[in-house]
Amino acid sequence: MVNSNCSLYNESVEIAMNILLVLEFGLGLTSNAIALWTFYFRLKVWKAHAFYLLNLAIADALLNICLPFRLVLAVGFRITENWDYRPQLCSVILFMLSLSQAVSIAFLAAVALDRYFRVVHPTYKTSSLTTRHARVIACVVWLLAIGLTVEILVAPQSKISVECRSFNLQGQASFYSIWRDVVFFLEFLISFGLILFCTVAIIKKLKKSPRDLSRQPKLKKAMLLVTAVVVVFGVCFLPSVLGRILLYSLQSFKSCAAVRVAVHVLDVSICWTYLNSAMNPIVYCISSPTFRHSYRKIFNSLRLRRNEVEPQRPPLCSHYSQ
């Protein structure tokens, strides 16, 4: 553990994290608002993987709602440490963030598994799941995620770090800290392992196909979809796993400078995971042209509005023709 006299505060790191949170909030809120609008008003055909993606968007929206409170807690700690309700609010926000990320990870894996069974094992019963089955699976995922993360709410306030971190550097390891670490690593390793397995299996299946991939648009889209899931998952969540491994490795050296670097890396990497809510729309756009049309329509309208606001400049040649 860290010596109590070891200062971990770094103003540059704190500013970078706050800027990152603001950017993630803006991008995530905009992209997921468009996604939810498309789900409820534009999407006509509902299949199991579409229902998984809807729950993924709901989890991302929940995370976006929590980000401003997470920012307030981070800034408020530097202003005053005597906020009476701060530990309670910190517990709730950390629980909501952990819940939304656990659900997001689970439904990314569910999308990959759905494509795997439909491409590799199309005759299995699991490849023809209806939206009714998908609803049951979604309920199980949410309940399981709540059960795995609820310890953040029931843990004693002394087990929540004063900086409102999801990890505690002070004191001895407790049941709550060990449970949190076990859940953190298992939800990543199991889900990432399943996603990689599904991706490799689908690619192998397509390579064995006698027909050209360009003539199989559905299979090509399935491969692109699981590849996008791997990329989003790896880019967003892998740094936080490596950061936590780095922290636990350097803690044994009992060097204040080494632990300080590891804590800053982990703090930034955990904030980086929230980028997942802004990158998931890539998966939506690959899954259905309806989403591509919605995002394209919004972006085109914003670009036209910006062009209308900007003053029209006369062509350069007009200055020389006078």
C-alpha cells in the first residue's frame, strides 16, 4: 500500500482527466441520443442483436448522465473535503458507472456471440433466438451486473477512497476491494475472450466459404461487426486493465515516485474507458444502414447550419479584378 505521506496529486493529470470527461460527455451524449432516437422511431425490423444494441445504448446513456457528477466530485474534492454527503454521492456514482460499464461489456459480448452462432452454427437453436428470448437475456444481464456491482453501495464509507476512486490505495485489502478487483478482471477477461473467439471463428468460417466474400454481404457485415466490437472493446477497456496490473506490480516496490506514476496512468485509463459510450455508435452503424442514415442526416444538417452562420467571403480573384 501507499505511504500516507506520499502525495499523489498532479494538477496536469487532473486537468487532462477533467477535459477528457467533458469531451466524453459531449460526444457520448450526442451520439447516444441519436442512437436511442433511431431505435425508437426509425428502426423497423427488430432482431435479437438489435435488442442487445438497444440495451447497450441505454447503458451508455446511463454512463453519460453520471459523467457530470463524476466531474463535480473530482473538482469538489480539491475545493473542500468537508462535504457531508460526498461519500454517499460518490458511492452512488461509482456504482452507476460500474453497472453501466459491466452491462456495456456484457452486451458487446452478446452481439459477438449472436453473430457467431448465426454465421458459424446457423442450424443451432441459439442462432434463431427471438426478441422475446433477447428480452429474457437482457433482464438476466442487468440483474447479474447489479449483483456483481452492488457491493459498492453496501461497502462501508471508509472503503471508498477520499478522492472518489474506484480503487483504494490506503489500508489493508478487504473483502470489498478484493471482490471489486476480481469482478473487474473477470468481466474483461471472459468477455474479451468470448469476443476474440467469435471473431476468429467467423473469419475462419468465411475463409472456408467457396464463394467470394464480396458476394456474401450478410457474412461480410457480420465479420465487420465483430471486428468493430473487438476494436472498440480493446481500445476502451484494455488500457485500464494494463494500468491496474501496472499499479499492483509497482506497489510492491514501495516507491512513492513509481506508485505515483502508476496511479496517474490508472486514473487516466479509467477515465478513458468512458470513451466506450462514444465509440459504440460505430457498432450501431455497421449493424444497420438505418443508423448510418440517422448520423449522416444529423451531421449534414449541422454542417449546413454552420455554413449558413459563417459569413460568405468574396473570392480572392475579385480583389485583383478591381
